[in-house]
Amino acid sequence: MARGAEKDAYWSQEVTRGSNALDLEAGVFTWDDPKLIALSLKRSAEASERRKSTPFRSAMSMLTFYINRAGRDLPDERRHVLEQAKAELRKAFGR
């Protein structure tokens, strides 16, 4: 891994692990079930006392952040699962 890419991977991993707004379950973005990912993000967002926006926006922002940070390195299958998790998140919040 190139030095810049290594630093970038470390930064995004730290943000995901130590988000100032949400305490995420370990490995949530590696799970295979989009509904379980969405429900976990929903629980985390609703339980957070540090978030600055609504639980829905916080959860969706964290999911989108993860997808965007992975960029082209995110395998198509994983991207598909995470995009499905967005739809499940909307359902979970009644949107």
C-alpha cells in the first residue's frame, strides 16, 4: 500500500471507529445482511447523545461516508449490500 493510501485508510478507519456522533457496532459495515446493518445504524444513531442532526440523517451520513471513503476499492458485491442497507435504513425510519 502506498504511503498516502495507508494514511488515508488509517484516517477513514479512525473516523468510522471513533465517530464523534455515533458509537458503531464492531464490523457493522462488513455484515452481509443489509437489514441488520440498517437496524444497527438506527440503534446507534438513536442512542447517540453527541449527534448534531436527526438520527436518520446521522445514520445515513455514516453509511454514505463509509461507501464514499472506500471509493473504487469497494468490491461491487459489498457496494450492493451497502446500497441495499440505505434502502433498509429508509424503511426502518419510515421514509
